[in-house]
Amino acid sequence: MTDLSAGTPGVDQIKADYSEMTRRKRVYGGILLIVFVALMAAGFRTADDRNAGSFVDGWHRIFDYPTEVLSEAWEKIGALPENLVTFFPALVETLNIAAASTLIGTIAGTFLALMSTRGMAMWPALIPLFRRIADICRAIPEIVIALVLIFVLGGGPVPAMIAIAIHTAGALGKLFSEVNENASLKPVEGLHSVGANWSQRMYLGVIPQVGPNYVSYALLRFEINIRASAILGFVGAGGLGYELRNSMSWGQGRYDQAAAIFLLLFVTIVVVDQLSGLLRDRLTHGFEKGARA
């Protein structure tokens, strides 16, 4: 009779292997932590040297500028409603930039995701190419793209919209492709067997499965794009960021306007975050609740 347990490691051996694996993991983690701390210390020292060593001498004055902004804004608190009305069109422009870039980026990201997922791609041989395109779109910061486009197209909301849309396409393409990996390919195979073309297979067999997650990620990206569009305004891309840069210039005496812009941006981000959070919760859990009911 053959001894089936002859090649099976004993309990002591398993414990020893597990202990060795845990020890090795801790050693690697400790080495990475030491390297990270060393890089942080070296980077801080280099930055401080390039800043003429003024960080250590000036860190205790870090709240001087915010205090000056708030004190001046408080002195002119009566002008707050007027400033809110004045800068509301810039807020609308910022929201338009974020909405348009999110819509374009979502469409482009959906295409990149479908073309880079095995079992769904129209041209399977080009899957690595579409993945690299998404990586490139995601790797280049929006501000770099916006600076190039502003140089070519001039200042305004269009360069900001294009820059954010390109980055959004890369980011959502990655997220959507991960969602696609969990989708069932049986509906796609069934539609293919009855002669459906690629677009019909994707529209009828894939999108109904991944649609709620797509919309959830797109709403989350919309929140991010509102912040991005405000930041790009500092380089001349329009919207609230452009007005904020002008208001916060030294010696202008317009800190009350800067405070109003900060308030508008803060309230908008909070409201959009709450609404999109409710919509995402409804999309991801609403179907399950309805099924249980």
C-alpha cells in the first residue's frame, strides 16, 4: 500500500516555512522603510538648501499669510454677498469645464477599457497598444498638458477642458478595464454566436453588467475634476482658479474676494461630493436592495 502522506510536509515544517516567510517580509519592509526615510531626509535637505535654508527659520511664520487674508476678509465682511454674486459666473465656468472634461474622458475611457480587455477587444493584438495609450494619458499631469495647450491655443477654458479630459480618459480607462475583468463573457459569446457585431456585443452584453460601476467611477472623477479645473485656473485656464490667482496677488488688497472664492469652491465641492455620494450609493446598492425587497 502506498503511503499518501510520504510527500506531505509535517506541521513543524509548515510552521518553520511560515515563520521564515514572515521574517523575510519584515526584513524587506524594514529595508524599504529605511530607504524611504533616507530619501525623504535627503530631499528635504536639498529643498532647504535651494531655499537658502529659510524653511527652518521661517516655519513659525507659516500662519502669517492666512491670518492676514482672514483678517482683511473679516474687515470687509459686508462685501461678501456682492463678491459671491460677482464670482458665481466663474464658478459656473469651472463646473462646465469639469462636466465637459468628465463626459469626454468617460467616453474615451470606456473605449480604451473595452479595447484593452481580453475577450472584449475588437483587435486583440492591439491590446498592449491601447493599454500604453491609457498609461500615457494617465501619467502626464493635467497642468503640463494645460501649459502646452495654453501656449498653442491661448488662455481660456478650452485648454483646461482638453487637459483634464485626456487625464480623465487614462484614469477611467484603467478603472473601467479592471471592472471589465470581473464581467461575465457568456453574454458576449452568446451574442457572437447569433451574428452580433462588436458594438452590439459590447452594448448588449457588457455595458449592462458594468454600467453602474462605470457611472460610479465617473461621478467620483467629476469631483476630482472640479478641483483640477480650479487648480488649472492658476495657469490662465479660466474659471475660479484664475480669479483666485488675481485676488491673492500680493499688495492688491483683495483678500475679501479671495475669501469669497474659497467659500464658493468649498461649498460647491461639499455639495457635489454629497450628491455624487448618494448617487453612487444608489447605483451600487440600489439594485441589491430592490432585489431583496
